[in-house]
Amino acid sequence: MPGTAVGNGADAAQAGRGTCAVCTRTAVEEFLDLGSTALANRFLAREELTRPEPAYPLRVGFCRACGHVQLTEIVPPAQMFDNYLYVSAASDTLKTHLLDLGDLLVERHRLTSTDLVIDIGCNDGTLLSGCRRHGVRALGVDPAKNLAELTRHLDIERYVGYFNSRTAEEIARRWGQAAVVTATNTFPHIQDLQDFVVALDTVLAPGGVFVAEMHYLVDLLDQCAFDTIYHEHVSYWALRPMQALFERHGMTVVDAERLPLHHGQLRVSVKRKGDGAAGPRVTEVQRMEEARGIDKFHTYEQFARETLRIKRELREQLDALRAQGKRVVGYGAPAKANTLLSFLQIGPETVPYIVDRSALKQGLFTPQTHIPVVPPKRLLQDQPDYVLLLAWNFVDEILLQQAEYVRRGGKFIIPLPQVKIV
């Protein structure tokens, strides 16, 4: 998801998972095949358009043993995270949320200037900036070399590399153990979950807490947000499989909170056994998941059917507008947009350009579909008839930002969870 760059740094060739990432059993059954797609954040320069572009199968499965939802085939992390084009501050909503989370962590865990917060997949340092304004020590861990400069002026130390059991020992030796370790929109990226938890145990101080936020599987299902599925997101988390993972390593999920961000996230807090017990919100989420059928394979078969329905309806809507001579462009070039564009086979003949606020993406072309990305000012210069809102999880923010385009008669096509025009 959209988020920050992180992985375990595994360098094995792309391959089928074979066993479940949580329980390590061979019980993963595929329920959705989104085809062969290019890497969602691998935007192209103009001179790269004529070169061969790697594509990988994008398939999702359900573990019948523990209920974990995951990709059935994975791509080496270095191909996705060493150079990363998504930055948290590109969204005002996300930036505010992360700064507020920094405040919350300091207050909730009573952090002082002697405490260390480690953010795994720190991206541009927005979350750690929220901690630093309280005087708390901050360390960002992220393999993206191109993003390292973004924290240099923020008084945030940075470890440029992957977080795993080997590097965790170096991190703990150089900076000490952390009172709080965070992973916002990065926990789904982890390919070797067992090694990750071992690494977490290494850097977490006695009594410390791991706080993770991620797209929540229940919301993904409720909104049929199939575009959230791409190669970076190896796992699609519900609470129960997560509990099984941490229990296996002597840790406990002590809190679980549902958040509205990105149209649905889950925030969990994890401590070592003996440092805390599961609170009432954990039980509440467990019961809700059971009622939703999150542990039943037929739930995912229904999701796959809904995905195909939305594909058909959106394609028909775009084809009808094109037949009427209407001009449709795109808004937002997050990774999720490229899953939607590739799955629906939407190229520049249907959507001639996409506007995006991120200067890192402007002037580049979307992977596989090769649609140019341009600055948002193009909308008012061009005033197309319709805008396909690819970053639909920030619909309220974007409609507010583009009020003038709407005032002039422009309309937005919202693709999910239902195709509609506003």
C-alpha cells in the first residue's frame, strides 16, 4: 500500500511461496488471479519505454490452516524497495495522521528524551518528525537509498538497509533498544515473517511495544478493494493470523484499533508475554472477524466474483464515455492505481494522462500501461470532462483540492467500492 519501503532483504529468485508465511504449513489455496503485472511502483522514464519490462504473476491465496491471506508468488525485495517513489507527505491526510500518531505514541507510552523510537520503513520521516518534536530519540530504517536525503535535515538518524535478524543486531548495538518500534503500512511487505519477529525481539527494549498499522483485510473485503493487491503487499492482515504469528514467538497482541485512514486500517500493539495482556478491543475485533466469515474460504470466493463484476462495470463505463467523445484522465498515481490499470488493461488510448502531486513521479510513465504522469495544474489547463479517481482512498481530500475543476463542470469517476460519478 502505499506506504513506506521495507522488506527482509531476501535475495532469492521470484518463486511460489509454497508454505504459509504465518504457520509455515502447505495449505495456501489461490482464490484470485489478477494476471501478470509489472511492479506497481516501478515507474518508467521515457527512454525506458522501449526496453523489456519484467512482469510477475499477481495471485492471492488463503491458508486453510491458519486463515492468513497472502500472495502465492513473491518478488525479491531489492527489485521493489531499493529505489522508491512513494512519499508519505504527498498526501495531506496521511501526513497529518502520521504526525498525530507521533504525538499519540509519546503520550500513550510516556516517552522521554532518553527513549528511542525506531520506525521500520521510515520513508520521508514524517512519523518520526512527530516524535522528534517531543524531544524523543528517533531512528528510521529503510532500504530506499533515494529517500535517505529526505530525513537529513530533520535531525532523524537513519539506517539505510533492510530490517532483519542480522541487521537488527547491528542496530541494537549502535543505537540501543527501542521503547517503541513502529511499522506503518510496511508490515504487509515482510516476506520472512518469522525472521522479522526475531529481529523485533532483538531491538525492542524490556517492556517495549511494537505498533503496526496496515490496510485491514475486513475493509478490503467490504470495499472490494482489489487494487490494494500488488507485489509489495505480500500479506493481507486480519487479527487472528497476526495473533498466531506473535504467540509463536512469545509475544501478545495487547490492543487492536480500527482506523478510517485509507478507507480502513488496523492498528495493533504487541508486547512480549508478561509485559501486557490482550485488552477488550482485541476480543471485540476477534468477534467481528468471526461474524464476517474472515476464516472461511467462501468469503474470498465471493470477493473474487465481486472483483470481476467491478472490472466489467468500470470498463463498460469508460468505453461508453469514450464512445460519446468524452475525455477521461486519471488522478493519483499510487501503486494501487497500477493494479487497477493493468487488470482492466487501461492505457493512454483511454486515459491519456494521470495527474499526481508527487514531484518524484511527474514526468514518468506508469508501469506496464505507460500513461504519463503530470502535475495537478494540468487539470485546470485542460479541463477534461471526467477524472478517474485512482487514489479513491483520499477522495475527500482530492475533491476539496480540486473544487475549481468541479465548479467548472468537471466530474470524478469513483471506481471503488462501487463505480459511481460525482
